[in-house]
Amino acid sequence: MRPLLAVLAALLLLASSLHAETLVAEPDGLWQGAMHGPTPKTLKGATVVDDAALLQLLDGHPLLIDVGPADRKPASLSASAIWLPVHRSIPGAVWLPGAGSGTPDAQFAAAFRARIAALADGSADRPIVVFCHPDCWGSWNAAKRLVGLGYAHVYWYPGGIEGWQTAHETEVVEPGPAWSPPQEKKTSP
């Protein structure tokens, strides 16, 4: 009987630790760790939306911001090899690769603020939906920045492009015009 109780206790401990891993607390500020990994289920000041809610929002023509990173040329390809990556997104989205960085750099923050203000026509009331990929801190960070900038209707779609494409069409997009985030400063050792 004791071995069975020990096995049950171990299983309960394992199940509770797995459940605890999926419950990620919101950081106080922007996330500056690895961009891919479990994210919170919430975002203070924003509304978290699923597929059904996103479909309803689309009727109101929100600003769709895709902050998915740009694919990098594999190091195994020679410098002369042709590299033509394709980025697919939700139709009508503006792709701002790298805009979900958690960097505290003031130039980056200013570039983000200016680009979003231009896209929203200066209106802090325009609904804005931010997304990336599942388990992507980039979209969480970008939505958090928007909340901090005073945008009143910020929506975070954590399902991302992959969540969308399970039931809907995507389209090939190019990086949004006028978006070139400042390069983060590298410190030498």
C-alpha cells in the first residue's frame, strides 16, 4: 500500500509542478528575457482575445500589429546564397519585426511610439490588436508598451499567426513602411 501512496504522491507533485509552469505571472515592466516561452494569461490594461473575439473585432477594422521577428539567414548559407524569406500574417496586418523587444532603450521606445502614432492616425482610441506567435513575449511587450502610451483599446492575441491560420487564410506581408527600429547597442566585453 505504501508504494502505491508514494507513486500517487509523486504524480500529484508532478501534476502540480506542470500546472505551476503554465501559470506565468505578469512582470512589472517589459519582459527582457528569452522572447519564446510561456507567457502570462493576462495583460493589465489590455484585453486578451481568442479567435472568436478577434473575428468580432475585425468587423470594426482595428489596427493589426504583427511583431513577429524577421527570419535570419542561416549561418550555414554562404554570403552569396540567395535568401528570400516569406512572412505570412493575418490579412491587413502591419508587420513591425522586432517591435516587441523589451529593451529599455529610449531611441527604440521613441521609434515605436512614433510609428504606432502614425499608424493610428494620432488617435489613442483606435482599437489595436497585437500578435506574434504562440508563447511569444514580443506581442505581450508591444501590447504593454501601448497600454503605457495611453492607448485605450489594446488587444493582445496570444494565439498568434499559427493560431489564426488553423482556421483562416493568411497573406504574405513585407515589413511595415517607415519601421526600422534602432539597433540595440552592443557592449564590448
